[in-house]
Amino acid sequence: MIRKHKPVATLELTDHVLLVTLQRSGLLDNNEIEQLQDFLGQTLNAHRRDAIVLDLQAVEHISTAAIAFLLKIRRKLQEFGIKFKLCCVGTDKIIDAANDRFSYEIFKVLDLHRLFDITDYPGKQVARVLSEKAGSSSQTAMAC
């Protein structure tokens, strides 16, 4: 029996915004993080965008490798003048030490909430607003 794995993320391109929606609730392993990083790099090289919206709604746990990935992506995008917005990090949640729930509180403890543009609004809604502001109309979807 062949098992079909859920994609790490889905990507939706509009004329000005790349929406990345993480699909895995568990920890991303190093291979998945590298896969996502490579796919994002290839996508941005082929389709330059003004903004990237990363929707973390499905994410329950975060690893140090994933935090390093977010910091690296943020730095690279900043170098190219591309906006980077994180969605659904969970500003209304409290850290649950029993299961190490991913939440905004982790970002606050690490002082990352000052580095990232974070919102509670769903990624699709944020991407739509950013696209409308830029006058975008066409859209393409893919998965990695």
C-alpha cells in the first residue's frame, strides 16, 4: 500500500502576493524545512512578488529549526524589499506546557514578535487584502 503524504504547504500566487499555508500540524523535520525553503526560493525566483503571507493556522508545534527557517526567510525577504507577514500564530493562546502548543507567547518569550509582522487574520484574507491594494486579479495554486 502506498501512503500519500499531506503536502508540507500549499502556495497560492496572485499578481503581487504569495500565500504559503503550512499543512502539517506536527513538527516539520529538517528535510521538510529544506524542501519548503527550496520550493519558496524557486517560486520567488520564477515569480517575484511584493509580499509573502505565511499562514500558520494548522501548526501546533514549532521546532528551533523552524524558528531558524522563519528568521532566515525574513532576513532574505527584507534584503529584497519583500513584505513578510505571519498569520494565525495564535495571539489569543497561552503556552500549554503539557503539549508545548505553538503560540504567540513563544514568539514573545523569544522576543520574535518584535521582528515579525503578525496577525490573527486568516492567510487567505490577508493575501486578498494585500492583493486588492496592489490591484491584483489572477491566481495560481501549487503544493510542495
